[in-house]
Amino acid sequence: MVCDPASFEEAQGIADNLKNRRAVIINLEKAEQGQARRIVDFISGTTFALGGNMQKVGQGIFLFVPSSIDIANESGREAKEKSIFPWVKSE
Amino acid sequence: MVCDPASFEEAQGIADNLKNRRAVIINLEKAEQGQARRIVDFISGTTFALGGNMQKVGQGIFLFVPSSIDIANESGREAKEKSIFPWVKSE
């Protein structure tokens, strides 16, 4: 599913898709910067709870997947081998 | 569990408690406003994924509970009867 939310109020609807085990691509070009940050933080929290993964696809475009799906990147390694959430310091 | 995070980097550790079915009280007085917003958004996303509830306890103090626990407020009604996430318009 691809979505392009403009405001944080749309975050729960997007999170419902993840809860229902659907991968979601979020394009944030319609969202003001503060709203975009809030959407990504909320959906990141949802994804973390579900044991899923997130990956930045491009400028303002993010892929979130529930736990049942792996993300393969260009180099063939799975994204989950890397730090999923960049704000967490590596151990 | 009561925690008083100062930065967003602590959000995942808090979310782990919710995933492990522990209620969490977050005191945000140590956190700068932008960081506080990010923490609450992330933990709200986690709580939403888990089917839990959140409630503002005081200025900068929030209670988050996983789905297995109800929140009773002063009037005796359960908090889950109200809109859990205030940014969602009622239907």
C-alpha cells in the first residue's frame, strides 16, 4: 500500500495497515515537516511493537513492513541486518 | 514502571516494557520539548499497535498501558471509553 498523508491525523489509519500485516510505503511530500516527523515517529513506534522493519526509500519516502516481510536492498543484504532505527546507538 | 527520559534515543527501551506487557509512566520534565513530542509519538504508535491505552496524568506526565490493563479515572469510568488518541476526530 502506498499513501501520502498530509497530517498526523492520518497516522492511525496507516498503522492499521501494518497491524493487518500489510507493508506500507509512505510518501511525505504533502506533509509539512513537523507533521512528517510526527507521522514517521508514530509509525516507527507501531513498527517496533510489531517487530517489523523500516527503510528510507528516497527523500521523504519510507517503507515500513510488519515482521513477516524482509526488506532486501541493492547489495542483496537484508535491511534488518543493519540498525533498523538509526537513533539507537549500536552496542 | 516509571521513567524520565531525556532524549528520543530512550524511546525504544520504554517501548520494550510495553511489548513485555508492563504499564509505563513517562515523566518528560527532563526532556526538551521537541524530544518529548517525539517520545510520546513513538510510544503512542507502540501502544496503538498493542491495542493499549494512554492517559495524560499531569503536565508532561503520561501513563501508557498495554492492552491487558484498563485505566480507571476519577469518575470511575474507564479511560478507554473516551477517545484514546486525542488527535483522532470522533466519528
